[in-house]
Amino acid sequence: MRSIDFPEDGGSYVTIHGGALLSEIVEALASHGKEGVTGGCDCTGFTGPMVGGGHGWLQGQYGLMADSLLTARVVLANGTAISVSDKQHPDLFWALKGAGHNFGIVASFTYRIFDPPEHAGFAHARYIFTQDKLEDVFSAVNEWIRATDRPVELTQYGVIAFNPEIDTNPVVIVLIYWQGAAIPQGDLDPFDALKPFSGVTMHVDLLGANANTCPAYYGPVCEEGMSHETFPVDLDEWNPQNLRSVWEIYASLPSVLNNSVVLLEGFATNRVHEIHVESTSYAIRMSNLLAAPLFNYPPNNETLDRMVIELGKRVRAMLLHGTGLKLNAYFNYAHGDEGRRAVYGYEPWRLEKLRRLKKIYDPRGRFNFFEPIEV
């Protein structure tokens, strides 16, 4: 269930079996001189993030992970296995691209892959700023987001995290990735001008990119035996005042929560936005950013559980404060209390269509494990 099969003719697709880990896919593609849209967390499976939409590296060029799904072999609640594509069971194929966990087990699937450019991997810059630069940092990042000609190669990733070697308060980390040999100096100048505590440049592959953003296989986000809770919010741009309020909440956390971070994801969206919003069940295609407060803490502690839920809801509300946006929650990070419309879309037709398909493919709710479509 974890194998990865490449076509003998070296074609533009690969067959992935449902149990394969994301890190295994990245390594297999690289070993065959190929690349594809892959998520940012090594220790998850590959299939689960994909059927939840799937943000990831290279989405600026190729779209979401779900957009690279070509065919799937799905085991239904009644025990039968069917082939699903844009020609076979096309409505179910649509549903798999964003709400797929509701309808069956994806045993295997074919996935679009690509030849990498001449300079594979990413030129990478890592800046660390003390908290007094927070507003200036994200005001600079907003200039990229607002640009009508943002390069597909450019990804920004921010992290609010604890680093006691630098400051007793949380620091602000800015990670810049450029698919190619070097980041254009003009993209680095605004951050150099802010006089960071430190700044380094290097070249990394996809697994190296994941390591730098926290979710490496052996990093704290993937650590077994820990509790992890996220409270995601999709946004159009960063609100520096709201981020300051979020920083203040994190600065006041008890030490037992000091492995917690705020992931501020700004993957390129060029191709994601070009694909028609009604073409997949993933509903929040047109947003620009994903903020993900992530709390990591010792398990089996109901007091901490309650504290984290209260804190997470406060941070989520603060990220939305004054934006005029409804809560849109990326399924793969969802906490579970957001409500179906926040996850699957506010247009009435979306949930109506998903409910209709649920009645056909899973009428008894065998796959109602998390954020289920209710019929």
C-alpha cells in the first residue's frame, strides 16, 4: 500500500498507493528526475492532504495537489472498488478534490508529475527578526501579495516561534523560496533593510524546504507522542496589527506550550487562481494566504486541552478581526469546530451537491470521521 510506480516510458504521471508518506513521494520523484506538487509536512500521508485540496510547493506553477489528480481507485462503503476520473463517475471525481475523505478509501491513484527546470530545488533565504520588526516585516510581504505580476517561482513563509537563544519572547522568522538558482536581489532588499537579527542564504531541495518550515520528519511538528491542535484561517493579505495581537497571545503562553508556533503560509497562487473555482470541491481556491496557529504540547492532559482550545479560538478570531472575511478553514488543518460551510464553501450549491453524492456513495455515513458531510 506504500509503493510508487513509474511508467516505463517515463511519462508525465506516477501511480501512488494510498499508504505512501509524503516524504517517500518526494524522494521517489527526485530519484527519477521528476517533480510534482507536494505538501509541506514530511510525516503525513500523501493521499489525505491531496483529497483535502492540498497546498504545497510548486502550486504556483501547477495548482493544488488535488489539481494533479488524474484517476483514482476508490473502495466504497459497500465494499466495492471503482475507478474514478473525469470520465468515470465524474461527480465523485469532483468530490475527491477537496472533500474526498467523505466518500471512500483511495487505494491508489495516478498523479501528474513534471520535468524540473534546469535549477531544481529552491534558492532559499532565512531571516530572523526580533518582535519589534513584526509590523514592518509583514507590510513588506504584503507588497508581494498585492503585486499583479508576482512570479510563480516566489513563495513566502513566515513563522512566529520561540527561540530562547535569541529572545525570551517569540521571534519572527521569514523564509523566502525561489525555484531556481538565486533569489532576485530586489526581493531580498526590503528585508535586508530591516536589519534582521540574522540572515542566511542557501539552496535546498523539497525535503530541505520542509525542514526549514518546521514539519520535517524528525521535527517538533511530526514528533510522536505529542498533542497537536491547529486553528486555520484563510486570508487575503496579512494584517500587521492582528499579527501583533497574535504575537502578544503567544508571548503570554505558559512554558509548557513553548513548542507552539504560528505558521504563516504564503505559497504562490498563480496557477491555483487560474483554475476555475467550480471545477473542484475545494472551495477556498481564491484566497492568498493560510495562517495556522499550531499548538504542540504534552498529551493526555485535559487541562491543557481546554486551555489550547480557548487560546486557539482567540487567535483564530484575532486573525479575522476587522478583515470583513468569513471564516474559511483549510480542511487538512481544521480543528473540527469551524462548521461545514467554513470548510466546504458558503455557496449553497456546494453542500447540496456533496450531500447528494454522500447519499449515493456513503448513505450510512461509514466515512463520517472528521468534518463529515451530513445527509
